[in-house]
Amino acid sequence: MARTVLVIDDEPDVQTYLATLLEKEGFTVVTAGDGEEGFTRAVESKPDLIFLDIMMPKKTGIMLYRRIRKEPTIGAVPVVILTGLSQYRTFFAQDFEQIPHPEAFVEKPPKPEELIALARRLTHQSA
Amino acid sequence: MDQPDTPDVDGTLAWEVPCDRLFDLVPSAISVIDRGFRIRRVNETFRRMFGDRVGEPCYAVFKGRHLRCQSCPMARTFDDGGIHHGEELVDTLNGGARKVAVQTSPIVGAGGRVIAGLEVATDISRSVEQWQELALLGRAMAGLAHYIKNVLTGLDGGVFVVEEAFARHDDTLLRRGWDMVRRNIDRVGRLSREQLYCSRERVPVLEDVSPNSVVCEAARLFAPKVAQEGVAFTVELDPRVGHGWIDPEGLHNLVTNLLVNALEACRFDTGKDHHWIAVKSVTDSGGRFVLEVADNGHGIPSEVNCRLFADVLSTRGTAGTGLGLLVVYHVVSAHRGEISVLSEDGLGSVFTVTLPLQPRPDASAGAAAEAAGDGDGTRPERSVSPL
């Protein structure tokens, strides 16, 4: 059965890129462009994996992450953070205090083969 | 100590120069100030910077004040007999306001009492400008890296989608992929243009225009983006602003970059439900063009060193290249203008740019280049913008 991946990024180009890449590898992809839409889609689709852009307007990337972790129906879904910042571990250290950390950070631009390997591993899907 | 054996200008050896002459040769402004804060003696550099103001209070000479300055290194020297330092903004005869590094030291009388003070003031204005520019550049690099990564992601993605579209024979997907490629190539172009400003390769091209018309055009082009974000946008341009010789492309870039920063500040502000950006222009009492771009976005965090020209967290946004404020700085410098920012964390910011409306340049290329120069003594050739 195809695994569902939710891609949340305010850049439409990133949504298109990841959606095309993941669909080619057999995943079902749902996209969202901001925190509010992202939460709605997450609750509706109950994805197997979430790719989340952390740098969205009004801090909604971080706020959404916290909200997802606190929501019982989706709190355990693996989350991969997408970021353009090299120093993300330092930059976001305070934001991830006292909540479970994301399963992985991926620095933009992502390497397609690494992204797919990560998606397969986190959704327990063989190649 | 070995004596120098190189003669000075008039043929005498250095150690034979009288102390008075050495006093005058020092390139810093030296003054002897009595305990009543009156200037008793000055050197030649002081006279060139401030005039022959012996007998006047130091605070009147340096700052045009009627009362003593509250934080005065000379007062501290009189109190404790120690050497003290400070940085001051002083009014000079011909150079206007200048930033100086001040050192005060005690002059002790026979009884061991401090009877006067020696003040040495060194003009550091150019160093401060260079330091500000370096600091801006450093911050810009962080934002730049973020911007480039987003562009690379867009380009990688566009190429991938195009290739996938070919494999699937999907014209709709092909169009989407191609649009991604084009969009991000445009962003590379923008980055390249802004880098040209920052590297000073682009020479300002002065034209006789109304700065209001340039501001109006930049605001008009930016308005749809502001509307898209649900931010209120007002533009009030004083019709009494006249024409002047300015670099319209530079000014257009300046306005656009200030608007990008304002919009990003609003987009990333979580403290308010409603945001606004306001653009205003007036002419000041000196006939200079004054432009204000204000917003009620997140403001500048208080921990940021506010001696810097400005620091908007461009890493938070995707619209700016990270070079935006550096571009603004260069355009202002090229016009020999001024820029200031008033900001409060959580409340918003006001950027104020003041540009002299240059008089018509002389027909000679040299005079025109001088007017368009960036203050570092270079004389670029006037040319049509390569962009």
C-alpha cells in the first residue's frame, strides 16, 4: 500500500519538487502552504511522514511542529524538518526544548536520492 | 633611543623640532581645557576642525550646547585624575557632524592637584562607516546563503520536474517545471544586480527626475505583493517635492528593498493580527528629499547592536537576497545622503532616508563623476548602466 507523505512549505516550487519526486517513487503526496493548512491536512490525511519547512512566516513552521507533537492522532508521525540554514541545530535549539525532536533535518537544496532513502526508512518501506 | 637620521621637510632632524611645532603637527585635534570646561589652548588640527575657539566652553565648541554634556570623559578626568575615553559626535567647521574618538588625560599642578585636562579627539568617521559596512556585509552573507539555497532548490526542482515531464509526456507538468526554472533564474538575476550595487561595479547614473515619481513607481509595482499578504499599504508623497539629479534606478532599488524588509517584518510578526506599511515623502528645511518607510512588523530585537545601520533578520524571509540593506546603504552613500532607523522590538520600524537633491551636474565628465562618487575618492567614469 502506498505511503502518504505530507509536504508543508510556503514555497510552491518546493512543494512541486518534492511532490513530483516522491510520487515518482510510489508515495502519495499531500501538500500545504502554511501552518494552518498544514495542520488541517495532517489531521485529515494522517500521513505516514511529514516534511516541514521550519522557516515559514509568523513562525508558523515551529508553531505547527509543536501543535503536531501535541495532537494525539498525529503526534507520533515522523517529521523531517526542511531548512535553508546551515546552523540549524544552534538556531533552533531553543525551539525544540521540552518536545520530541524531529526525526531528521534536511538542508536545502535536498539531494533527491537521500531524501527518498530517508522517506523509505521513516515509513518502513523497502526500495 | 637611536636618533632618526632622516631629515624632515625643512631639513632639520626630527628630534630638533620644537614641541610647539610637534603639537601642531599631530593629526588629532588637541585642546587644553581648564576646570571650568573652557578651552585654553588648541593645536592646528583643532583650529582646522573647529576654528580658533579659545576661551569658549568645550561643550559649546564640540556640540553647540549651552550646558555641559551629561556623560563627559573630561569631567571624569577632573574627578579621579585618570585617563578616560569616549566616542562623540561633534560638529566641525566644514565637515558637518563627525564621529571622533576622545581621550582625556589630567594635567597635574605642582601640588599634585588636577588643574586642567588634555583632550585628544581623532576623527574616526570613515572607520565607523567601513566597520558598519563590514558588519552589514557579514549579516548579509547569512541571509544570502539562505536565499541561494532556496534558489538552488527551485532550480534543482525545476530541472527534475522538466525531466520527469518528458518521461511521462506530460505537458502540464512540463509547463510547471519550466516556470520553476525561469522563476529561479530571475531570482539569480536579482541577486546578481544587488551584488553589483554592493561591489560598487555599478556607477550611479544621475538624471533630472522627481524622486516622488520613482518612489511612486516602485510602490505601485510592490503593491500586489503587499495586498497578497493582507497588509495595509499607504503611500503619501508630498507634491511640493521638486526635481533633482538623482540615480533613479538606485532609488528604485532602495525603495524596493526597504519595502521587502517591511513586508518580511510584517509576515514574520506573530504579535498582531493586522499589519500595515506606510511610505511617506517630504522635503526638509534644507531642500533635501526625505523618504520614510514604516511598518508595524516585528521590529528589531533589542539585543541587536543598534549602532549598526540596521539589522532586519533577513534570514527569516525568502523574498530578500540578504543584500537588501547593503544595497540601500550603497545607494544612500552614492547620493551622499543619510539613513537612520527607529525600531522597537515587537512594535515596528521606521527607516528614514534623506537624499540631497543634487544640483545639475557640470557638463564636464569629471564634475559629474564627483557628484556620483561614493565618497572614497575614486572618480568613476560616467556611463549608461550596464544592467
